[in-house]
Amino acid sequence: MRFKNVCFVIPCLLFVAVTVSCENKNHNFKEISEEEIEYADLPASVQTAFESSEYKDWEIEEVEKVETDKGTLYELELESPDDKHLEIYFDQQGKVVATE
């Protein structure tokens, strides 16, 4: 019985380690705080960048102002027409700095 438990636990731990590693792969900043804001409150540069991006037709589920160790970023949580989810982080100039 003990062997079966070990055979189950080890793959689970490996899966968790790989998942955590992949989850943070696309950005190199540490989030300090998040504040939900309205799309209209985004800097004009971020709005322009999003509206000219390949994701402009995706539904915006949430907009957040994110304070990080690298400065202020803006996160848009999006959903595509076929139910894919994506988070895009923009800097204050409208440059995409990360996606998840």
C-alpha cells in the first residue's frame, strides 16, 4: 500500500512543480498590488495599443492597474469568441510586456 501512495504522490508533485514553473514563465516582474479599474481609466496609450492589437475583438473580462517591482502595469483579462483566456500586461506607454 505504501508503494502505491508513493507512486501517486511523486507524479503529482512533479505536475505541480512544472505547472508553477510554466505559470510564471512569461513575465519577469513581481506583483505587489492590483486594483480593478474601468477600461476608460486606462492611459490612452494602452487603449490605443489594445484597440490596434490582434485581440481587439476579444471580450474584456477585467481591467486592473498592477503595481510591480518594475513599476505600474495594466492587465487586461480577455476571452476569445471560442472561450480561450488570455491576460495581457501593458506598460504605461502601451507596450506589451507580458502575456499569460
